[in-house]
Amino acid sequence: PRSWTGFYLGASGGMRREDHTWTTNSFGGIFSAIPNSQDFNDTTARFGGFVGYNFQIGPKLVAGIEGDFAWGKTSTG
């Protein structure tokens, strides 16, 4: 029978896209609000990896621990 117990590692890659518009209001007078909008846009590549260990406890039960990391350059515009 197959066992799921053991170490594993892997890599990941992809693209991350963010497109946000934030609007705040400044009060210039008693009843007048002056809106201020700012765009925050970012597109970047994303790279990462993961490593872990699984324990097969029974024929239909597996438990494990995993750690992962990822990196992507972020800039706002």
C-alpha cells in the first residue's frame, strides 16, 4: 500500500495584480466636502516555495506541517 509519510518541497510562480482607488473627503467649510482620490496600481511577478512533512496516521488520515514563502516586488503608482 502507498504511504503519504515523508518530506516534500515545491516551487510556485505567478502574477499578482492590484488595482485600488481610495477616496477621502476633506471638509473645507461647514457643509462642503472636497473629495481626494488616489489610485494604487501594481502588477508584478510572484515567486515562492514550500516545504513540509506528512505523517500517515491511518489508511484515510494524513497530518502534516508545512512552511511557505513568496516574494513579489511591490510599487505603487
